[in-house]
Amino acid sequence: MYCSDLGEQWHAARIEPTITHLDSASAGRASRAAIETITAHLWREAERGSYVAAEEQASARARGRRALASLVGHTPDELSYRDSARACLRALLNSWNLPIASTVWVATNEFGPNLDEFERRGIAVRTMPSADVYGRVDVDALENMLQFEQPDFIHVCMIGSASGVVQPVLEIVEVAHHAGVPVVVDMAQAVGHVPTVTGADIVYGTARKWLTGPRGVGFLAVRADALRAVEVDSSEAYVAGALGLGQAVAELQEIGQQRVFRELAEIGQITRERLNGIGSWEVLEPVDEPSALVTLAPPPGWQPSDVLTAKRALQETGILVTCADSWRAPLANDQSVLRVSPHLDVRRSQLDALAAAIRTMGY
């Protein structure tokens, strides 16, 4: 039995996996139609020439661009493509005319490699206050801080790489804009997963995770009326990938994105309820957190290497999850966690198998 009403439909649109795939936060499983869209364009490029093939697909590319822009609350002409979310952030920071000795405020779930990009450019980082033990930004405290001091910009991961907690981005944007501070949102773990129309000045993400599009395609959207001007040239070198992403977004919209978001939130709750406390593994998000990214703290006394060993042991039994090491969220903690991220076609029997496996690894 599938955990989601949409599970059977989602599963039927994809090839049968050879593993239990509970790792959408790394890379989701593309549909047959998305794969066929990509490969068909690659054949066209070989037959007719890359530029001719791209021109022939201009309307399809424009349609995909409109769909993705709508999903993230931007206009099509504000959108550009890169090969990854990190490449999008690099392109932004390299082209943004920020003041010397700039400052960025971030949440405690900030992605480690993003912090590296800030440090590389001499951008000082300050952590926004948290409202709870989960690292959710305290918007009231942030609003109070902004009355006395303003960073050059706020950067927030809507969902982090090592936690399924959803940051209150709408509220962050509202108070930041009231203080005249631009907001950049990393949507790598959010797009296709939770609602992503935020009003932020700049957003970026990737195709390969919850959207289940191809690897090698990232997107960056800069609002034309952003509080701080920035110009980022559009790069669409991987035309086949952009077409595949457009197909993936079209499938999401055909099902109904709000329905998908609700189903994924329900799957997250089912997963947390099923796994919490098994073998002394502890779920780190609230049970009803509206995301399907679930993290488990290991039993007391475990070292980071033990979690990695557990992840590898699970993979050997055919269960694909991630060992999320501390580098993914260095401001939050120094422990490694087991990250479980099922999509719509997860079966209850698969969660039962995972629970049975981690029970033997715990106490």
C-alpha cells in the first residue's frame, strides 16, 4: 500500500527501481516522460545540429520557463539557468555589486557550502535568532534587530540539507523588506516540495531533487524590482536538461502542486511517526512539520562514522538514504544524522523495512 493517494500514479510514471529509494533530497527519480524529453532532444541535436534543434524547441522551452517561473513566484524573463544551485549562488555573488565588507544574515540551518562561498568573498556572516530548538527563525526577534542594524542582505535556506524544518520565509521577507533589506532564498530542498512563492528578491534551486528533473540544471530568478540591483546573464547550455525540467514542472502542475505539497507533508508525518524511537533513533523535526525530509539522530554514544556505516549497511540491503554529516549545517550542530526523504510513491512496507533495519542497529 502506498502512503499517498498519488503514490500509484507517481510510481506508474516511472521505471521500476531496483532499490527502496528514500533519498529524494539527494536526487529524485525522473519520470519516463522527462527522460524521453531529454533523450529526444539529444537525438535532435545529433540529427539537425544543436542550434537548429534548440530553435525548433523554442516554444517548448518558453512554456517550461513560464511554468517554473510561476512555481517560484517570478516572471519568465527574470529566470536564468545554471548547472546547479551552487553554481547559481556563485553566479549571483560574482555579479552582484555588493559593498566592500558586506554582511549577510543567515539561519542556523544554512548550507555549509553556501557559507564557504560567503567566506571566499569576504562576506561576514551573522546568525539570525531561532524561535525554537528546531532552528526556525524568530521573526519577531529579527524584526527588532532590523530596527537597529541592517545587513546587506539576508540569505535563508527554505529547507536545509540536514533538517526538514521549513523556515517562515514569507514572514522573513515581509520584515526584511520593511527595513529595506533584500532577501535571497535557497530553494534547493523546497521547490516541488513545499509552496515556494515567497516575494523574495532572488531565489535559486535545482531540478534534481523534489522536482525529479534532471541533474545538471539549476535555476536563478532575480526580481526586476529587487531592492538591490543585480544582473545575471542567462546561460542555457544544457537545452535538453531545461526541456526535461520543463516536463517535470508540467507534470507537477498537471497533478496540482498544492495537492502534491499536502501529500508530501502527510508522508513526512507518517514517516516520522513510524521511525521515531525505533532502536533509540530520534526524529529531529516536529512530527507534523509540513515536509517529507526527515532526519534521525543516532542512539546515544554513536560517532559520525557510525552513522555513515549505518547508511552503507542500509544501502547494501537495498534501502537508499543519506548520512547527513555536520558540514551540511555547521551552524546547527556537530552531529551526523540519517536523512530519509521519501517521495509520493513510498510504500508503508518500505518504511516498515527501514524501521526493522535501524532497530537492529540501535538499542
